[in-house]
Amino acid sequence: MTASHRHLLQIEGMHPPQIEMMLDLAESYVLLNRSGKTQRDLLRGRTLINLFFEDSTRTRTSFELAGKRLGADVINMSVSNSSVNKGETLLDTAATLNAMMCDLLVVRHAQSGAPNLLAQKVDAAVINAGDGTHEHPTQALLDALTIRRRKGRLQGLIVAICGDVLHSRVARSNIHLLSAMGAIVRVVGPKTLIPAECARLGVEVFHDMTKGIAGADVVMMLRLQRERMSGGLVPSAREYFRFYGLDFEKLGNAKKDAIIMHPGPMNRGVEIDSAVADDPVRSVIKEQVEMGVAVRMAVLDILSRESRRNV
């Protein structure tokens, strides 16, 4: 969140009490959702706009469901069919959104920093739903909630984040959050897909999958993002899976009760074997999706309260 708490733009800079408060509130929304009840009056009369410059059915639908469960009027703006696609600048878009008088704006953009720029120009509370290779804060929060529910804590856990770390905004947000909460974070992948900044961030770097997940409590796999690659960073999909794809043989090096995570969408047979992804005991991938709705409800709740204070 920013210093004013009006927006949620990144995890970096957030303090443990802030994170704990958001996770605790999200926990209450997990229980509420499972009970079949809703809080339709919380955001009644407020408008939430999902502005996605990149496709993401999972994240957009999760925010849409979260907003509707809290009673907001939810609008999904299709950028591919909008004026943006006809040459409108981001600042022109900000002026248009201000004229619409929306209260909450969820933004996903291919350029790092775009949500931050919009936050400076719009009156709405802005939530970063993923910007370039920068951050994806609500994904890290839902991952943390999933881990905490399964393991009872975050502090002291060994979390191995494996795969295409270089292009992953999910990895960056998770590194910031998990490190802040006292977890031991490892990144695992080929040298071409591990950014140099990882050493500065205080994480352990491994290029051998077996060693990287040895003794891990959590194994978090990342999607191989070929659309962001200039080429030549990885061998064939078959070779990549051989060395860095998660199968039961490699998983045998982690703790026996280690959980398996993936932010989705998955490339089955590339970074993860289907049998591992679908394991009913150790895989928490479906649970991550459920936690996503609860976390986003908590974020919308908190930011709507802050915006009321600033009115």
C-alpha cells in the first residue's frame, strides 16, 4: 500500500502488521464465503471498474466476484474494444475514469508502473492486479493466506519459488511478503531466468532443482512466460521439464508434508506434472483460487474504508 493507504500498488515497503491485518480480515471472508452469506451492503452505491490491458480471466473474475459479494456495481472494461486500443493515452484514460466517478479501480497492465501512474491521476482507490514484471500484490497475499492456513504460520518456513523468476511479478511480490514475514525464501531456476537483483533481495539462489527444494515446506512453481522472452533463454519444453519441471521424483527432496503451489495458468508437462498438480493431499492450487476471492474482498473492504475517511 502507499503511505496514505489509499491504494494497493505493491507489497514492497509494507510492514508485517499491515500484512497480518489484511490476512486476518481475508480469513474472516473465507469463513463468510463458505457459510454462503454475503455482505452486500458494504460497497453498495460504490463502483468498481476492472481495467485490464492484459488478459487474465482468473484475476479479473476473482475481483468481479469479490466486488459483487460486497455489493459494488462492477464494470469490466474491455481494453481491446476501447478507445485505448485506438491510440488513447493512459492519462486520457485517467481523465475518462475520473469523469465516470468510479470509487475503486483494478488495473492490470503490461508496463511496470502503469497502475502507479494512474493512482497519481485518478480520484479512485487503485489496486494493482499485475504490472509488467514489477508486482502482483493480491496474488502474494492470497498465496500467504493459503500457506498460513495449511502451515499455521509463515515465519521460519522454507519456501522455494521455482521457474521463470525473471519475468514473474508474482515471484517479486512473494519475495517481498514472505521475507517481511520471516520466511526463508529460495529461488530456483536456470541462470537465464534468475534476475541479478535476487541476491540483493536476500533470497537464496539455486540453479539445481533437487538442491533448491531440499527440505522445503512450500514448493511454488511459476509459469514459463514465453510471451515475455526474447528467445534463447530456455531450451525446448521437454528439456526444461527434465531439469526444472516438478514431478514426484523431484518433489521427494522436499519435506514429506510440503505443499505445492502455482499461481496459474499452468503449463502442464512444462513446469509441473499433471499428477503433482492434481494431487489431492499436497496440491493447494485450487485452494489458492478460493483464497483469491477472500483476499480481494478484504482489499476492497480496507480501501473503501480509507477512501471514506478521505472524503
